[in-house]
Amino acid sequence: MIIYICKFLHLISLFIAGGGGIGSAVIQSIYKKEGKVPEPHLAKGFKVLAFLSLLAIITMWVTGIILLLVIYGSFNLGWAFHMKLFGASLILITAIFINMHLYVSARKSLSPNQKYIKNSGSLSRLGLILAIAGAIGSFV
């Protein structure tokens, strides 16, 4: 039963994190192309999406570790699995960084540094590619 619950939470979290990341990126890119700054209420929405994505990523880590230990018994699943973990680590680190940056920026009433946002997004996308490729190589 624990396997089914963890898989369910893992996949739901994947959708939440992915949706939040893609949704924010699309909206921000539209504003950037228009040369506009998002309204304050929309900026608050970005912060909520970033936080929900972080919670979802943490949930994926917790459920993934539980699944790994219950199904396989160890982290010794080969190089592809370690590539997946590295990619997932990049995603987690960038999500933590973005949330901290958005929090500090809001607290100081400053706009987020767009260079930080852009670079974090690029690093997170690299992590996503590595995580997906590693998952395919590990669990096929």
C-alpha cells in the first residue's frame, strides 16, 4: 500500500512542480517580450507558484527515497540513477534559491533580479533533462 501512496504523491507532485515552473516561465516571458513588469498581484502569484513547486519537489524527494528503499533496498542502481539524482539535486537547489531570493526581494520591496531568475531557470531545465534521462536509463 505504501508504494501506491508514494507513487501517487510522487506523480501529483511532478505535475504541480512542472505546472508551476512552466506556467511562471511562460507568463514571465510574455511580460519580458512586451517590455512590461508584472503587476504586484501577479508577482504574488509567482511567489505562490514558486513555493508550491518547492513543496512539490520536496515531496518528490521524500516519496522517491521511500520508493527507492522499499522497492530496491539501496541507492546502488548505476550511473543513470546517479545522473537522475544529480539532475533532481539541481532542480531542488534552484527551487530553494529562487524561493529565498523571492522572499528576500519581497521583504526589501525590490523586484527580483531577473538575471538570477533566468540563470536559475536554465539550471533547473538542465536538471530536468538529466533527471528525465537518468530515470529513463534507470527504470526501463
